[in-house]
Amino acid sequence: MRTHEQLANKLLRRRGVWTEVERIEREESALLDALLKARQEAGLTQSQVAERMGTQAPAVARLEWALENGTHSPSIATLRKLCERLWQTAGAAGRISTIAPGHSMFP
């Protein structure tokens, strides 16, 4: 049985796979930056966002720290929940939706 690393290395040798990985990383980076800025521009604290998401402030702090440092990619469900809560605040929706217009994650 192959390890995850062996399988990933094999897939990355296929034509076009590395280019696609880089494209996804660029899009993800722009989206995550927009989410972090949207919270700050909306004037929400991590505690306020956490309350809206039904979690604790340290969880939002860990999420933001991980996003800023590239050590974690949250699930689509977590990002969707964060976006929904930020959209409850005027102005945040426009900033996020311009990063990924028409993306299935955003209504």
C-alpha cells in the first residue's frame, strides 16, 4: 500500500496537476485574505464572530492565525459559516463576493 506522500508525489508528476494546484492555492489565498479583512473592516471582534458562529473566541483566533500562516485550510463548511456570519454585517459581503464571483460557495 502506498503512503499519502507517495501518492501525492505520483499525482504531482502528471501533466497539468501542479499548475492546477498552484491556481487553487492562489484563489484560496485571495479568499482567505478577504475573509480576514472583512471581519476587521466590519468592526467585529473575534468574540463577536465566534458568538455568531456558535463557537468560542479562541477557535476563531486559532483559525485566523492558521490562515495567516498557511498552516491550515479550513473546510468549505467552516468558510461558508464564517461568510454567512460576516454577511450579517453591512459591507462585508461585497468584499468577499468580489474575490470569488459566481463561486458555488457564495450565494
